[in-house]
Amino acid sequence: MFTVISLMLAGIAAGFLLRRHRLGAVRRLVTVLIWLLLFLLGVEVGGNERIVRGLHTLGLEALAIATAATLGSVLAAWGLWRWANRRKEGAGHEG
């Protein structure tokens, strides 16, 4: 775990030092590497018999978690929107 955090901090430092340079090629490289990692993750999952056998259960759990997270985000955004509008309306009536 220390290695992962160290690499992340080194990347942040490099990004900070190189922030004035145009790094368009780096963005394309990162995109390609992310796609490659996703493909390799799929290969690893497909090669694991235990995961493939339990995929239907994992899919239902993933759907439940995604639904709960989406609903929570929507409710939080709605509450924040109402709170912000109340403060705006309250500020407009003063004075």
C-alpha cells in the first residue's frame, strides 16, 4: 500500500512541476492504459471460475449498490438545492 501511495504522490508532484507544459499525449496515453487495464481486468475475471459461477449474485448486489448510491445522490442534491434556494429567498427579503 505504501508503494501505491508513494507512486500517487510522485505523480502529483510531477503534474505540479509540469503543469505549464502541454501534455496532450499524456492524456491519450492514460486513456489507452485505462482501456487496457479494463480489458485485463475482464480477462482476469473471466478466467476465475469462482467469480464466473457467482456472477449472477454479484450482478444483483452491484445493481442494488448502484441503485442505492444513485438514489442517495439524487436525494442529497435535491436537499442541497432546496436549502440553497431557501437561503437565496431569505437573503432577497432582507433590506
